[in-house]
Amino acid sequence: MILVTGGAGFIGSHACVELINAGYDVVVVDNLVNSHEKSLDRVRQITGKRPEFVKADVCDEKAMDAVFSKYDIDSVIHFAGLKAVGESVQKPLEYFSNNLDASMVLCKVMRKHGVHNLVFSSSATVYSGDNEMPLTESSKTGNCTNPYGWTKYMSEQIFKALCVADPDLSIVLLRYFNPVGAHESGLIGEDPQGIPNNLMPYVSQVAIGRRDHLTVFGDDYDTTDGTGVRDYIHVVDLAKAHVLAIQYASGHKGCEVFNIGTGKGSSVLDIVHAYEKACGKKIPYVVGPRRAGDLATVYADTQKANKVLGFKAQYDLERMCADSWRWQTMNPNGFGD
Ligand code: NAD
Ligand code: UFG
């Protein structure tokens, strides 16, 4: 059985679908701080099977001990964490405490119960801002611009050190680029609370009429159209990478890092235009100042994941926008309906 922490969330719920489709039994632990249990009902609608669910905080060692005692867990995928960059600047203690405690408590309980395989949600945010593109797994890390980024960087250090100390451990660190889109069924997707921080959910709320217009954060970058370029990856592709990572972890020892992106950069205006095509409407936007901490261009070198995990993203920008729009129109208020 696979333990999926944070499995009720955006990426976690998509991973549950792919794990169940691949034949795995799944137990989700989530405290629902940024998600709804309804997402797991939707996983059942898609796959015919609802993951087992325990509402608990991963930082609660006693509760996690009980989960490992109750279920026969072979491997863990650790998505649980707080992820809002801006909020992490306002509430650094909450971010360090939640994200680092969760990683450490999980490792303690895994050790107690003899579970050795872990896949961790890291981020392209661990890369230093002064690298050449594309980013490879050996590009420089550190110099994070916010506490959220540091929690990912520090968690990586913790996992690497644990693998040095314990040769039985197998830990896969997946550095996600920009996950977007939704399951093709329109039943699960991203459901941000309040004003979306990220581009695609913001654009989709403009498209559905929840917001007037998008603000493009700067059009004077050194890119083809002056707007920021990122490596957007369909969340279903990303979810599938976790199935490959779990299979890899169960056959190898030590700590390995993989970039999970498409290897292709798209600008803010590329997203606006692709979304307009998907929804058949104009997306009004205004150009505002640059957002502090943003880089002009970020995209992945995906060769390592391709060679070692056999991972290659299948879905293009058109499909990411079409699936995002289907989710948005079927669930105009997310899971809160
Ligand atoms: P999400 O907020 O939708 O999912 C995270 C889940 O973890 C939520 O369901 C939340 O309720 C839960 N959670 C948080 N702290 C918890 C705790 N202490 N105990 C139990 N549950 C807890 O976010 P997501 O986009 O699905 O991201 C999943 C993971 O991927 C996160 O670790 C995030 O940092 C990482 N990541 C996300 C992105 C992105 O752009 N979405 C990019 C890189 C990395
Ligand atoms: N952008 C806008 N307007 C908006 C929101 C974003 O123009 O309202 C622009 C940004 O300036 C950037 C691009 O759209 O050029 C993408 O921005 P996102 O906020 O969607 O994504 P980021 O690349 O800034 O950051 C995301 C996650 C981080 C993660 C990083 C790398 O938010 O947590 O990807 O994985 F670390």
C-alpha cells in the first residue's frame, strides 16, 4: 500500500488517480488545511475506488504512528505542505514548522515501521536564480528568495543526509516546474482559496468571470514577448511521474533528484492566448510592474527523468488549458459548491 500525504490536494488527488489506475492501494493522510475531502469522492468517480482516508496532521507523530500501524505501507509519496510563496514571507514560522516538521516526523515514523521508500514533492524553486537555462539537476541550488523555497531546499538536505546515514533508504526528490491543468474528466483540479497566486488559476478565474482582468507582472523581460517564461507541465503528466518514481524507489537505494517539467518554456502571453483558444473568450489583461523575486525565464532539462525514470510529458499547452477550462466550468467555485 502507498501512503500519500497531502493526497486530497491538487497534485495529490491526481496522483491518487494514477496510482489506483496502476493497481496500487492508496491511503491518504491530509489535514485538509488547503483541500476538501470531496476530491477523494471524485477520485472514486474516476477510478471506481476511493483511497482510504485519515484526517490527520503529518506533524502529529502519534497519529502517523497509528496510520503506519493500521496499514501495510510499502512506500510513501509526501505532498503535504504549505505552498503559498507570498504567505510564507508573512508567516515564516508556520512554513518552516509545518513543512520541515512534516518531513522529519514522516521519516521518524517510517524508520520505526521499517518503511524505506519515499518520493518527495520538491520544486524548481530550490534552484539559485543565477543559473543558465535549461536547469539540470546539477545546476546551482540555494539563495532561495522566500521561506517556502527554503523549506524545500532544507527538506532536500534532510533527505540527502538520511540516505547517507541509512543505506537501506530510497528517496526520490522530484523538482516540479509549473504544474497546471486538471484531470480530463473535469472532476478534480486546482481549487485555490482566495486570490490565486499562480498564473493559470488566475487566468481561469478571469475566464469564468470571477475576476475582471489579469495583471501581467512585467513585459520588459529579456524574452520573446517581454513576459516571464516558465515550464508548464500538465498535472496528469506530473502525477504519472510519481508512479514511475515509486517504481524506481522500490528498485534502488540512495537519494536521487529529478526535474519534472516538459523542457519547453511558455510566456505569460502564450498562456493567455492558449487559454483564450480553450475557452473561446478574450482574457482581458493589464501590464503591471514586475513581481519581486521573479526570474525572466525558467525551464527544465528533462533528460535525466527521461533516461532514468522513462518519463516524458505527453500533454501540450493547448491540452493543459482545455482541461483547466473544463474543470473550471464544471466547478465554477471549486469543491466548495
Ligand atoms: P495543495 O495545497 O493542493 O496540496 C497540499 C496538501 O497538503 C493539501 O491537501 C493540504 O491540506 C495538505 N497539508 C498541508 N500541510 C499538512 C500537514 N501538516 N499535514 C497533513 N496535510 C497537510 O498543493 P499542491 O499544489 O497539490 O502541492 C503538493 C506539493 O507539491 C506541495 O508540497 C507543494 O509544495 C509541492 N509543489 C507544488 C507546486 C505547484 O505549483 N503546485 C510546485 C512545486 C512543488
Ligand atoms: N504571473 C503574472 N500574473 C499573475 C501571476 C503570475 O503575470 O497574476 C506571471 C509570473 O510573473 C511568472 C508566470 O506568470 O512569470 C508564472 O507565475 P506563477 O506564479 O504561476 O509561477 P512561478 O514560476 O512564479 O512559481 C511557481 C510556484 C512556486 C514554485 C515555482 C517553481 O508558485 O511555488 O513555480 O516550481 F516554486
